[in-house]
Amino acid sequence: MQAFVEEMAEILGVAPADLVPDFKLADGAWDSLAIVSTIASVDEHFNVIVEARALGDCETFANILALAKQGA
Amino acid sequence: MAIAGKEFGNVLRLPQGRIAGVVASVPKRVVGNDHFLQTYSADEVGNIEKMVGVKERRWVDLGQTTADLCAAAASRLLEQLQWAPESIDALIFVSQTPDYRLPATASVLQDRLGLGRHCAAFDVNLGCSGYVYGLWLAMQMLQGGGMSRVLLLVGDTISKVVDPADRASAMLFGDAGSATAVEAGGSGGTFVLGSDGAGAPNLIIEQGAFRQPAAGQREGGRNPACLRMDGGEIFNFTLKVVPGLVNALHAAAGVAGSVDYYLFHQANQFMLKHLAKKAKLKEDQVPINIDRYGNTSSATIPLLMSTELSEILTLEKKSVAMCGFGVGYSWAGALLEVGPLKVLERIEA
């Protein structure tokens, strides 16, 4: 889990400590490229393929975690 | 996207057919990432370079087309193989950037290359999966015994249809053409071919053909006469299809541990590395050249062979898996023995 948080922090361009569940994705580098990276990261750490459209609807980091755990 | 039943497509075994030689051709003009600093910030350029992995690519000038690149490759190939033009029984041109909407570019190339009037010539409109589809088609044409040599010309000049305002696709694509000589004999190959047109809207040029003639006006911040790509959707598709396609090839040919090289369509470096890791393939089995040439659409696989495997495949026979996947959606896998080839080279045109 910690490795996933660190990877997501890098994708969003924030410090890992700042990536709390209610972190607003709009406050980080959340764009189409970040969505592609997130799909890969979730696949690697949870063995789940999250849909790009569902990720596009996410507003917080908690929303991403929920998608990853939902599919796991 | 539901993929059920035959899962990833029909398994097609062709008992004969072999690749005799391959020449890939790229434009002389090298476009580095500094070119994009005129339009985007250094951070944006850096982020995209990191994600897609392209450091430079080759772009044609306005007057040069895919057919020009393929014709140069074909001339070189025929000369090196010492194949007389009149010995070619069929010419297949696979591209999504033909010279004209009609006639078929293959017809024009038949005359340009001095091939005989007995030569069958036609175009195939496929992109990322196009080389493997073309190889299957070329080998299929050799099965009946009526033909003995097929010239497969595959390439694209996507630089002409990217929207310069769309940074992800503007920096991703390069231009290239190729010529592959396929002849009767040899051990053929195993192919798996599939399609899912539900993905069509995710990689598309909407205007300019007959459904929507080009209007030339931007809509919602983008130009519908240019390429539109939804990277997230394409990545989802790739993750769902490609590992299964590789497994289907392994199962069909019963050779899981003995494939020497996996030649993947060079879609995006980040995606390729993730796929290779997921499929547990060794790094040296999965050559990559997208950093130097970008994603050249239908031409990635022959270009990859020419830049990364030229030495080995001109000396030895190797077991090679090829996987093309993308626009359509369309995908195709092949497993075949390649080499020793008389010619496998990359030229500039």
C-alpha cells in the first residue's frame, strides 16, 4: 500500500505525506497522462484494471482507492 | 468491452510462407522534443517525454507521402534480393494515410515499381495491427500455389493528421514506411486476429471521408479533421487484450518458453514496459525503439526488426512473436520463424 501511495504521489506531483484520502485530485497534476499512469499503477499493485472513464470521474484520492479495492 | 467465446480471435495456422527480406524507410528530417518548446512549456514536454518515451521522431515534409517511403523501401528490397519486378504476384499496401481516396495506392505503386500487369494490387485500411494482418494476408495468398511472391508495403505518415494543439499525440507519432518480401516455402506461421469496433471512437479521425466531409472548423477545442486519441481508453483496451493475445499464441503453437523475441507495436514506451512486466517477459526479449522513432502506426514492427534485430536475423533463424494492437479496435498476433534474412535494413528516404 505504501508503495502505491508513493507512486501515486509521484504521478500527482505531491509529497507522499500529503496524499491523504481526501486529497483533491484537482490540486495535483491530474490529467489524461496521470490517468494512464494510474491505470498502470493500480494494475501493478492491486492486479485490477480500472476503467479510464471511472478514473476521470474521481475527485479525491479516496475515490481511486475505492475503485482499486472494488475490483480486487 | 466483452471478449468472450473465442476470447482473442480465431487461431489460424498457415503451413507455408516465409519472410525473405525487410527494408524499413524513414524520412530524413529528425524532430527532437525541443521542437515542441515553441508550443508547450518545458514541464509539459518533460512530462510527456517521460510518459510516452519518445525523444525524437522522423517526420516527412509536406510533399512526401507514405507511398514515397514504401516505394523507396521496396526498390531497395527488390534490388538487394535480386527479385525481378515482374516476379511479384501481388502487392498489398497497408496504411491509413494513402495518397488518394481513390484509386488504391497499391495500383499506383504497381506501376511506379514496374511490376507486371498480372500483379494483384490492393489497399488495406488498418493501422497499429496492420503489419501482422498484412503478413497473414500475404502468406494466405501463397497457400493455394497460384502465387509465389508477395510484396507487403506497410506504413503511415501520421504527422500529417495530428492536431498540433493536442500535445500527447503531437509528440507521440513518427512517420515510416516498409517493404516486406514474402514468398512460398518455409514454415508459415500461427496467427490470431481480432476486432472490437466498439472502441472506434477512442482513436479516430472523424472528418474528411464520407460520413463527415471536412468542415475545417474546430469543435470543442479540437479539430475533428485531425486524429483524436483517448489515451486512457486505449490503455484499458491494451491491458485487456495484449496479455491474452500473447497467451493465445503460446497456447496455439505450444511454445511458451521458446520464443526468442516479442515484437510489440511501439504504442508508448510506458505501456510497453508495463505489458512486458505483466507478461513476465525478459527485457532483452522485448526490443524497443520508440525513443528514436515514435509510434509509426502500422510500420512499427518492421521498423523495429530493422533497427534492433538486423544483425541477428540476417545470421540466424529465430522464433518471433509479433503483436499489433490499436485503432479499430483491431489486434493481430503472429508466431513464426524468421531468418536468416538476406536483407533487413533501415534506410532514409
